[in-house]
Amino acid sequence: MFRWFIALLLLILLGLQFRLWFGDANILYVLDLQEKIGEQVQENERLQMRNSQLEAEVSDLKKGLSAIEERARSDQGMVRDGETFYQLIEPQPEATKRK
């Protein structure tokens, strides 16, 4: 009787181990999901920071003309009346001139 009980317990243990390693939600699957969750959390944090920057930029554009002027100067190359735009071009290194 005791042998049957031990055999039954071993069968149950083997069945549970099989499910743990090879079942639908096996341990490797769970570890893979945890890694993907970590990656997604990092991506979400990066996107939240980007959204905060965009919200601040939109708020600044709504509130004042200085942000609009700054954007027009940097993106469009616009200048005010009476200003002169100077573009400085750095000389090329000697190695690229010889080719």
C-alpha cells in the first residue's frame, strides 16, 4: 500500500514538473514575457518623456510668440528686419581635400 502511495505521489510530481517545463505557461515562456514587459516599460517611459516635451512645446507655442519666433529662426532660417544672416562654413580637413 505504501509503495502505491509513493508511486502515486511521484506520478503527480512528474505531471506537475511536466506542466512547469513544457506546458502552455511554462517557465521559459514566463521568463520571456518578463523580459518583454521590461522592454515595454522602458519604451513607455521613453515615450512619456517625449510626450512631456511635446506638451511643453505646444504649451509654449500657445502662450507666447517667442517660441514661434525661435522655431521660425531655427527651422525656416528667418531673420528680423535689419538683421543680417551669416552662415559660417568650417573648412574641410586636409585628408578630404586631396581626394
